[in-house]
Amino acid sequence: MGAVGALLQQQPLIALFVCISLGYLLGKIRIKSFTLGGIAGTLIVSVVLGQIGIKLDESVRTVFFALFIYAVGFQGGPQFFRALNRRSLNQLLSAVLTCVLGLLAVLVAAWVFGLDRGLAAGLAAGGLTQSAIIGTAGDAIAKLGLPQDQTQAMQSNVAVGYAVTYIFGSLGPILLITWFLPMIRKWNIRSEAVALAAKLSGGHPELEAGQFNGVRRIVTRSFRVTDTSPIVGKRSGAIDSDLADVSIEAIVRDGNQHEADDDTVVRSGDLLIVTGDVDALRRVGTRLGTEAETPDGTVEVEETRDIVLTDRRYVGSTIGQVHSQLDAQADYGVFFSGVRRAGQELPTLRDVELHRGDELVTVGRPADIDRAQKVLGYGIKRTGVTDFVFFGIGIALGMLLGLVEIPMFGVSVSIGSGGGCLISGLVFGWLRGVHPRFAALPTGASNFLRDFGLAAFVGAVGLGAGAQALSAIEQSGLTLLLLGIGVTLVPTVLSFFLSYYLLRIRNPIELLASIAGGRSANPAFAALMSKAGNATPVVPFTITYAVANVLLTLWGPVIVNLVTVNAS
């Protein structure tokens, strides 16, 4: 073990990846219905391994947390800005309530047990998992005008309190939010997340990885023209104009396949390759002839392409009106199989009104789609490639934003790189939804950044806090540790029930995510995301996290000024 320990001390990045691997292995262990989860497992393993004194550069934590929180913001950007309405007011109030309850818990603990300003601030930083309090409280202590030795002692006590209480401050909300609170309410997080996703998508069920909707609205079928068919002797273009939502794509005649031009005359015995809406084909099928089996070897090349609507002539029109207007101008033979607005799927109904920037999912022959694209807007390719130009800009702008300091209560307060990257992620995610031409970050890539970024961040925190935590416990006793448990648990539980009954946040996913965001509990949020299996917790978390990140940071100087006991 000595050689292994020496290796891990010399190569702390190896220790970090070992913690992630063993932590996720630990997180998979199931005791009845309870599983710890990979994030909590990583935290425990890293704290244990950190006892040998592994020093990891602070920038590692900063970078990985920035990647995690940027991905969270990017995924929730479109929904976040759409959710800023009266409906989100209760979630904002829940965040304020959670923060205030946390502050009151710290002040009561400091008053009852006679904690000095430094220990009280450290208790808040660790118990409420807001490391920014260490900085704001330290600055506030320095401005008290106390003797140098007292100032240094209390600034050190801030770090001691943080080290002792941070571990359970991170672990406690995971247990509460993903296990205990859902258990007492008899909620199944995954089922509730699926139901919420279906509700947000207009009633469409959520599809798991590898699943797709087998019921297709746009299909291609073959019809044999009979002698009695009313279309015999008519041009293909005229037939398409008469038959709404149906287009003749090709004609098989005498065993040879021909493209159906507008001037192609339909004859008896022709086999028509027809594309159209399922209901439309059912209505007009008898006019075309009798449905027939498509001959082997018949190929009709069609394409699915996303077109962003920009032409003012069609903005404000319905899907049905746009389709009719296109057919009135020329036989485009293009169908709309889907509509997305700001990243959200809309029901593909004829009376759905289209807005500028909507993504129209078109189906048809490439040449037909090219013609339609010229009058509708511009096409975008479905790509699995990350736009690293905008990704780099987003991270850089987020970190720059985190450096901005705003004077409040006599101290300079900043939102930090985490808050900055959250904001930049939200903005870039929203811009991607509005203007899909740039800032591509595929779902798989953003999921990886989110999951790996937080796992690495938690592992780095655990490695750094491990040795210091036990040393601080020996010096300060278990009192501070128990107070930290109280500060972590009591406000969270109270906020949960008050938000449910008083603020009437009744949806389980929205409530749990609001509580996690209201106490800036990133590991708990990640664990909730893992249990949910989709992005439904993102919007309430991002709304409440933004509020909590500012308020909890401000609690540092507030605690220092309200607690009157100084270190002896």
C-alpha cells in the first residue's frame, strides 16, 4: 500500500479517476430499493482516499465544475427562458425560502452553542454547500478591525467549519432528495419524470434510447391505376394539385421506373409511387386506383431536412396554410413531419401557427426540398459534431462573468466561475434553440460533460477535504459535525414541506429540483438527474440555483455581522 499511496500522491489525477471508478461501483450496490448513486459514491471514496494526503490543483475543480454547470445551462436554456413567467414565481420563492431557512439554522446554532464568527460562517459554507461563503466571510472578518491574531484565527475557523461540515452537506441532500423525501411521499422519481416529460411535450410519451415512434404520419405507398380511375389521362402535376397532402413521386410503367414530372400523363396500368399523409392517402386512395405491392428493387430516394422558417410571408400562418400556399405556387411535393420551437417539439397539426425561427422537419425528394427551402428559409443539417468555436467562447465568457465583482453590504460579491458558466450556458442554449445554425452541442456530448464534469468535481473536492476534515474534527470535536448535519437536514426538510403545502409546488420533479437548486446542492441535482433519466429537473433547478447562488454567497458577510462572538 505504501508504493500505491506514494504513486497516488505523486500523480493525483490517477487518484481522481480511481475515485470516479470505485465511486460509481459503490453507487451501484443495492440494499433493497436503495442505491447510493455514482456521485455520492465518488464523494465517499474520494474522502477515504484523501486521508493519505493527495493534493489536487484547485484549477482542476474549477474546470470540471465549469464544464458541468455549462452543460446544465445549455440543456436547460430554451426551457429556462420560456419558464420565466408567473408559473415560475413559486419556484423563485422556494429558493428564497430555502436560503432564509438555512441562514436561520446557522444563526440559531451559533447562538445556542456560542460559535464564533468564523466557525459560524464555516458552518454555513459547508452545511449549505456554498464554498463562496469562505471568501465573502473572510473578507468581512478582515474588515471588522479586530486584532490580527483574532482575525487570522476566525478566518482559519471558516475553513475548519467548512471542512468538517461540507462532506455531509453534500451527501445529506442526495439522501434526502433522491431517497428519503420521495420515499415518505411514495413517489417514483423515474415515473414522475416520464409523466412530466410527456406533459411538457404535449402528451407525447418519452422515448427511451433506441426507441422511435413507429406510427408515421408521412408514408410512401403504391397504387395500380385502373381503367375506371378518374385520373387516367391527367397530368401528374394536376393530380397533385387536386389531391391535398399527396404527391406522386414516381411511375412504374412497363417494368421501368420514371420520375413523375408535372407534365407526365398517367395511363391505365401505371403503378404510382405516392407519398403523403396517412389520412389523406386513405381518403384519396380509391381515386388513384387499387393499392398494390411495390415491386422488388423499386427505390424512391427521399430526404428528411430541417428548415428554419425566416420568410415573412409565412410567419404567422398555420402549417396547413403554408403547405397549401406552397402547392398553389408549384408542385413542391414536400410534407411537414414535425415542428420544433426553441428546442421544444410541437404537435404537427394543420392549425399550429408558425413563428419566425421555427424548425420545420420536411420530408420529400431532395430536389423538391431544395425548391421549398428557397422560399421558406434556410436548411440546417442534423449533426453529431460539437461546435467548439462557440463552446470555447461560452466557457470563456462564463469564467469572465464570474470574475465580475458587485459591491454589496460593504463587500465585493461575485457569482464565481460556476454561476458565470451557468448563465453563459443558459444563453448559448437558448440561442441554439432560436438560431439552430450555430453553437451545436449534441445531446450525447452535453450529457457527457454534465455527468463526467460533476463526477470529477466531486472527486476533487473529496480528495482535498479528506485529510483536513478528520484533523478538524479532532480539534473541534463532533459538535460542529452534528451542527452541520442539522444545518443540512432541517432547512431542507422544512423547505420541502413548506414549498409543497404553502407555495403549492405539487409536481414531484419540480419540487425536488427546486429544493436542490435552492440550496445549491449540485451533487444532489446530479443524483436527481440520474434517477429521473431525462432533463425535466433542469428548468426548476436552474431557476432556483441562480437565486441561491447569489443569496448564499451574501450570507457570509451577513453571518459575520450578526454573530457577535469572536475567537478567543
